[in-house]
Amino acid sequence: MDGVTVESKTFQITGSFKAGRSWERFTKKLSSNNEKNAAEKLYSLIGSEHGLKRKMIRIESIEAEEV
């Protein structure tokens, strides 16, 4: 990648995931290139940590943090 600079941002993502019969709230900070990639990373992390499918994870907001 000659001459191409990809700047990574920090995103704060809030939402909830299915934990048994109830929904557990979360706030997670992730480093990513854009909002879409941050959401994908979140689905991957929470899904693997808790053994959940994407439909069991609800993202309520994704906000880029100022550096």
C-alpha cells in the first residue's frame, strides 16, 4: 500500500444481547476503520464470547470517539 494511509478510529457501541430469558446491556469500545467494520467486529466478539447468533445481538448506537 504505497502512499495510502488508513486511519483507524475508536467507536463506542451500545446495545444488548440475549442472556437466557433476559436481555443484557453492553457498552464496548472497538478500534476500526469505519462503522460497518466496527459492527462486524462486535458481532464476532460477542457472538464467540457468549455463543450467540447475530439475531440475538441488538446494536442500539455506534458513535465515533474524537481523538
